Amino acid sequence: MFKNLRFVYITTKDKDEARKIGKALIEKKLAACVNILDGMESMYHWEGKVESDKECVLIAKTPYHNVAELTTVVKDLHSYDCPCVVTLTLTEQEGNEEFLMWILNETKKAGPEVSSD
């Protein structure tokens, strides 16, 4: 029943940006909730160089059918040219069933044209 739920892992430049994006996702019902984890350090290749920056992690919980629209909202609000937005599948029936059902109840419903994979 819960095979279509996702954690969406997003990095932002700071806590303020994470709050702004997170609030938009909640208000649009694209995520049931978000977690903001400040003080993360990232190391990465960018434009031929190794970079290191402080960042903030934003984790959104949502059904699969909201991921495309959620990604669009993140990209529209994000300060980065290429923001990190990746999903992790929640394995079917692992965890608190009431919480998993709450995610479904608090987010936009799938339209008839949306796949549930």
C-alpha cells in the first residue's frame, strides 16, 4: 500500500532558503512535512574544481505522484543553478503505518493521468 511514498532529499544554501522552500511545499500540499537539518558541509566538483561549502538539508515526505511538481517548485525557488533534488523510496510497509497513512492524507492526491510507481 505504501510503495509509492518518497523521502525527497534537497540541499539549500542556508536555513532561510530551506524554510522558504519547505513552507511552499507544505502550503501547496506537495509534502506532508519537511525536516530542516542545518550545518551540513558539502564537498563536490563544480566547474572543474573541488568545492566545499556549508549547506542545509531539507527532507520532504510525499507520495511519488507529487515528485515532479515538487521538483519544479524547488527549482523555481532555489538559488542554485543545479539544485540537488533526489528521492529515496520508502520500502512497502516499513515503519509506523499511521505515519505513512498521514503522509498520504496530508498531500495532494494523484490525478487520473498520474502513475503510482
